[in-house]
Amino acid sequence: MKKWLVILLCVAPVLAWASIGDDTALDNSPQCVTVGDQAHFAMTIHFSSPDGERLIFAQFWTGNFWDVTAVQDPAAVDVTGAWSHVVNPAGNVISWSFAAQSGSGGDVGDGHSITFTFDATATQVDDLDVTMYIEGDTNGAAPHTKSWSFTYPLCADDDTTDDDAVDDDTVDDDAADDDAADDDGADDDAADDDAADDDASDDDISDDDSADDDASDDDVSDDDTIADDDLIDDDLADDDSVDDDAIDDDAAGDDSGGGGDNGGCGC
């Protein structure tokens, strides 16, 4: 019995002090992706190893249909040496390895952090599952590996130039609005498609401004301050300097042209 007790006391601390600690954590950015848009990805490992394990290898699996455009190597954290990377031929696995300048072993030790970065584009909405995987230098007890698997959520639409068939911004931030239905608080269409016109310069076929800003007047009731340009004059008081109505329908005949004035002599 005493012999068994001694064995248990010797083994128990080794089992409790795992090589890569359970509290080793991952922070990742961005928090969401937009399919078709390149993003800068950062995977930060907060490393924990109570028994002297060091991080020596990291790997990121994208989906099968991502475009990895650039990969960066982090600087060494705790040990003199260099990190380098390779991307597999299929383009969906990035691997970083550490080589110590002298001797062998890993770089990042207990309580320290390192960030692995790359630029990539997700191309399909059903291919957003990813995995971050790390390995220790096998010093100390197992486990010597750890991984995190998650699915990137899609970002809400925040395009500077909107490329949605249907705009799904809560607040429209298009430089040029291309909605089938305009949802701007202030209309920024080249051609206005509002039920109520809010253009600074009116471009409606039918003018619905309370104040007319047409170059040529198309109101049912004329509200121009400029000389009247109606085909048929419908002012109560004629304000033409020269009458250009096909038919003058002023209450008072004040045309400079002859004939046809209401109340004029007609002679």
C-alpha cells in the first residue's frame, strides 16, 4: 500500500500540469466576413504552459474556396530565431514554423502571446468554417496540441459603394444608390425613384416639389418666379413680359401681344 501511495504522489502532479495549458486562448479578427471582399485576419494565441512547453508550430485552415492573397510572419517572442510559413498547393492551409537561432525548441512561453496574420477572401457563403491549430515543442507532459474550430458569420452590408441587389443597410451609406427601392433618408439617386421627391435639383418626369426647381416648368399650377413658360398660361395674373401662351386665359388682359385678351379691346 505504501508503494502505491508513493507512485500516485509522483504521477499526479505530472498529469495535472499539462504541456499546453487549458487556459491557452485564441482571439481572432475580424469578427465577421463579407463574401467577395478581401479582409485582414489576425489570430492571437495567448499561450499557457506551466511545465515549460513552448509554441513551435501554428496552422490555419480556411474553407476550400478561399483566396489567400498574402501571409505575414510574426517576430520571435521569447527565443532568438525566426518564424516562416508555407501555404499548401490547394491554398487553404497556412502553416507557420519556428526555427531557433541556436539549439532547438519553440518560441512563445507561458503567459506570452503571438499573433499570426494573413489576407484572404472568402468566396462562398456556405464555406465559412475555419480551424486554428497549434503545437508545442513536446517538452513536458501531454497534450502538445490544441485547436479551435468556428464558423465566420456574414457581416451586415457596410459597403461604401453598395453592391446589393436589395440594399440591407439600416442606414444607407451608398455613395451612389443602386437600390431597386430607394431607402435613403436623403435621396442620392442620379434618377429619383422616391414616392416623395427630395432632390436638391428635381429630375422627376412629373414635378412633385412644393417649391418648383425645374429648369422648365411642368407644374399643373405654375409657381415659377421666372417668366411664364407654360404652353397654356394658367396664372390668375399674367406675369409674362411677352405673352407666349397658345391661348391666353388671364383674368386680366395684360399681354403685350395683340388680340385674344380677356377684357381687352381686341381692336
